[in-house]
Amino acid sequence: MSARAGLFRRLTGVLAGAGSVWIMLVMLLVCADVAGRYLMNRPIEGVAELVALSIVGIVFLQLAHTLSVERFIRSDVFILPLLLRKPRAGYALQCVQHGMGGLLCLMMLVFTAPVFVESWVEGEYVGTAGVFTAPKWPIHFIVCLGAGLTAIQYFLHTWRDLRVAIGQLPPPVLSEEAPRHD
């Protein structure tokens, strides 16, 4: 693995770790809200809005790293036997799939970036004025960041798959139980 690829993987790992910490903070917030409702009949204002924003933020913080460590959900019923029996054909097919994933994430970035800019410039928020408000732009930024990093990761996989498909790289060692492509 090149130094840049290692640095990229560390960056996505740090963001995924931040997403995990965020999950714990949301759990604590929800527990505090439930306790406040039950014990004092006083809910914490804005919990529903924060949880809704947090789900999106957490997913996009963890997306690129999940792809980089090959833990995206996918059906291996077709591709894994092909990778094991005919690696070059399997990696050619996977190259197309990863390339399309990269293009879709790039499209997501292109279409979300103006939404981010608008929410920042306009000062958009969720919640009720005077009760609870939270700005939308940080979540839109995280979506742009996550989509961009995931697109890069997809294209890194595409490049690796292409090199295996044309015989420039040997196929990575795979097993039926744990498909990994490091």
C-alpha cells in the first residue's frame, strides 16, 4: 500500500471513529431524554431533530472507511465464486461495479454541494425558533465530504480491479468465508 493510500485509509478511519463516538453521544442524549421524560416529565428540547441529523452525519462519516475495509453490504453469491474461479473476469466485473459506485458518489457530491452552500449562506436550520434550532450546513458538509471520500475510495478499488483484470497485479488471496481485498 502506498503512503498516500495509507494516509487516505487513516483519514477515513479517523472519520469512522468520529462517527462511532457520535453514536455513543446520541445514545447518551436519547437516554437522558427518556430519563428526563420519565423522572421529571421534562423532555430535552430538540432531541428528535438532533437524532435525525445525526443519523445522516454518522452514515456519511463512516461510508468511505466501510468501503475501504471491504465491509459494504453486498451479495457474494455471484461475484465471490467468479473471483475465486475466474479472477480476471471477476475483477473486470467488479471494476465496472466499483466505477459505477464512484460515479454515483461523485454525482451525489455534485448535487449536494450547492445545497450545502445554500444552507450555509441562507442560515437554514431545523427546529422551532425560540424553542430549539440547529444549523443544517454541518450535515450537508459531512454529506459532501463523505460522498467525495467514498467516490475516491470507489475509484481506488476500480483502479486495483482493473490492474488485476488486465494481469498487471496478481489477484488478492480470497476465501469463501471472508472476502478481503487489501
